[in-house]
Amino acid sequence: MTLPHPLVATRDDPYQDLAFVPSDKALVPFVSVDDMMRLVHFVGIEEMLRGLATYIEDDFRRWELFDKTPRIASHSKEGVIELMPTSDGEVYGFKYVNGHPKNTTEGLQTVTAFGLLADVATGYPVLLSEMTLLTALRTAATSAMVAKHLAPKGATTMAMIGNGAQSEFQTLAMKATIGLTTVRLYDTDPAATAKCAANLAGTGIEVIVCASPEEAIEGAQILTTCTADKRQATVLNDNLVGAGVHINAIGGDCPGKTELAEAILHRSDIFVEYPPQTRVEGEIQQVAEDHPVTELWEVITGRAPGRTGRDQITLFDSVGFAIEDFSALRYVRDALSDAGLGHMLDMLADPNDPRDLYGMLMRAGPDGVAQASSSVSQ
């Protein structure tokens, strides 16, 4: 903490006589929702989705360096609150995130989030960021990065079943990363589909509004399911899934919440982020604990095959993993300086003597302010 400097005093508040100016050590870069929106527009949403996909893929290539643990979840009948930590040995990161499907009926987001990066050597935070928008972006970027490895070559059409907050991001990420040209939309709520179609107008994507899942999957090489209900649902029946498609199942993300008929799992080659987490939260919670799956990092590094045949059904059982959030926060931290965005947040106490936290506190009180004011005036 640096020396105080005098400010204009007010009669009502003796603390207003002067302020303590935080040192650089006390400040942490902070990315607000407004900053994040400005960053997306500065970079361009498709370019940012491509950039995020690259950062995520790069960190999947370093997979073995990371600390890995299933997210720490607190479940309730209304939803779930989770912490998602990881570290590559030099930087530590975590995300706080919730999932409350009924929130939209009260005018609230289903998912909200924030995240942090810290220097492992000192433990000091180096970035605090909103992650509600960033989670939507990184989830879509992850889906598109995986589709690059697993979808049929030349795939141009996606069925988007579930047209909530994630649907536009998924569509644009697929366009930016693999060249998607057409999306076929379906949702049980026609208003959600209308919203999605309106938002995608003018993006260069052909949008086809469908009246049923059966209509949505016609001619689609990629089938994306993204629904919010916290229950075991059957969004896709087995007879709807033909040979050669890639399924991007992103709605199942907690115990008791699935979207696919179990029979689909037995016909598909299944790819996952982190098996100990996916077996509890993903579609594969429906099958035996030893049901075979392939970890994505092994495909990306060439240790395991991905798509191997024309008729193969590939299934990305996506639940979201901490390393993807780590990658997204890395991207944002690197992009901030070029964009000139972010704020410095006075977040860390920094006494002149690291052992004298109490003294710093007392010097900020009325008596300390008066003594400091007297010394400044002399």
C-alpha cells in the first residue's frame, strides 16, 4: 500500500479526507460482462471462436501436464453449483458455474459463471473474469474443435435440437471451424426456435426451421443436442440416428440428466473429455462402468483413432471440463492488451510490511487517517 494522498473532504465522512492508493501488487485485471462483449466485437465472434478452439486444442495436446479432477458439485432439486479447478504447473485456474434449468421462468440465466487464473509460484491471481458469455463461447469452440476431428469430412449441415442460449454459438462455431453452411432448428418451444433463427439471420448460414426432431435430422451430418431439463430425457431415439453421422451431445452434464436413447450408445464410438467425470455426468452414465470410450486428447495427439469409416457413428459425450475453461481464460488474458479492455480491481491487501496486515487496517481508520493527514500537511 502506498502513502495516502489528500482528497476533497466532506463534512459527513471523515474517511473522505484522503484515500489509500493501492499498489500494483494489489491490483488484479478484471473482465466485466461489458468488457467481454466489447472483446468479442473487437475480435469478431467467428474469429474469437476459432481462436478459442485453437487454444483448447493446444491445451488438449498438453493434457498430461494438467492436474485433473472431476468438478466439485453441490446438487439440489433446483440445479447444481460447481467448481472446476485445474493447473498446468505454472498457472492455476478455476471456474464457478451453476446450472438451474428453471431460472428462465424467473427471468434469470440457466447458467452463470466467473473464473480466475493465478500464478502458481506466488498464488497471486492474475485474471478475474466473467464467464457466463465465455462459457457459451468455449463450449461451442470445443464442440467445433472436436467436430474437426470426428465429423464426416465435408460436413455442411447440422441439426440443432434445443434452441436455447447455446444454439447460436454452436452454429457459428461450426461455421467458423469446419465450414458449416446449413442449420436445421428444432425446439419444443417454438419461441426459442424463432429467437435462434432471427439471431442467425445475416450470418451467412442457411437456417431451416423444423417441426420435429425427425425433420431436423434430415440430411444432417452433425446432430447436436442441447436441452436444459435436469432429467433423463430421450431427445434422440435410436431409429433417428443413421449411419455415418457425428453426434454432438452437450446437454447431459450432471447425474440423472441425459438426452440420448441408450441404444444409440451401443451403436456409436464414444469420445469423452475426462472419463471419471463423464461416467457420472454424461450420456455414458446409462451404460456399464467399463463401457469402452476414447479420450479426446488421445485422438488429438494421434495416440488413438478418431473417425475411421464412412458408416461409423461418432459420439462426443460432452460435459465440459476445467481445462477448456483454463484455455478460454488464457485466450482472454492474451487478447486483452490488444483490445485495450479490462479494469484493474483492488482485490489483494498489500501492506508495506507483509507481516503487518493489522497495521494497514488500523491506518485506514479515522485515527490513522487523521495522523496521515497531519503528516501530509507538515
